[in-house]
Amino acid sequence: DILQAWSELIVSHALAVREVEAEISGKAPLSLDEYDILLVISRAPNQRLRFSALADETIYTRSGITRITGRLEKRNYLSRQQCPEDARGFFAVLTDQGKQALRDTWKLYGAAVVRT
């Protein structure tokens, strides 16, 4: 019974995410992956988080985070700030444009979740 319930949960989740993503694709400023990354950063102190911590705070691999944050940097939704305590470390910092993109995406994302 537990295995069946777990399986149904995983499949239901994947189908719901796919449906929501299809509904907002091309309409929202952010993909769900980009939204998730920016949301985690927005909840961090001072809306900044070390890049190395993003892997611990999200479901994405380090290479996935590198790809997603690269796209977000190019669109000025986040910036890179050197860590004063560690010259090799960097913070991902949410920009004002990133905050607006989160708000604009949530309007569509939230509505899609309710419909799903």
C-alpha cells in the first residue's frame, strides 16, 4: 500500500508540474526552474545566497544551477557578488528585476496551480 501511494504521489506530482509548466510557458517571465531558484534566493537573508548553498536548498544539481543562474544573470534577474570572507566564493543576489519577475510569474503560476 505504501509503495502504491508513493508511486501515485510521484506520478501525480510530475503530471501536475508538467501541466502548470505548459500553461505558463511563453507567458510568464520565468520558467518553473528559474522561479524556484529565485524564490529560494528571495527567502535568504538580504536576498542573497552563496552559489554553493543553492544545491543544498533546491532539488537541482550544481551543473543545473550553473545553467539556470547563468540565464538569470543574463536577464539581470540576479547578480553575482563576491564573498568578502572567501575570495573564491560568490553570492547570488536577487535584483529588483528578479523580484518583479517573481511577482509577475506568480500571478500566472498561482492561477495555474489553482486550476490544476
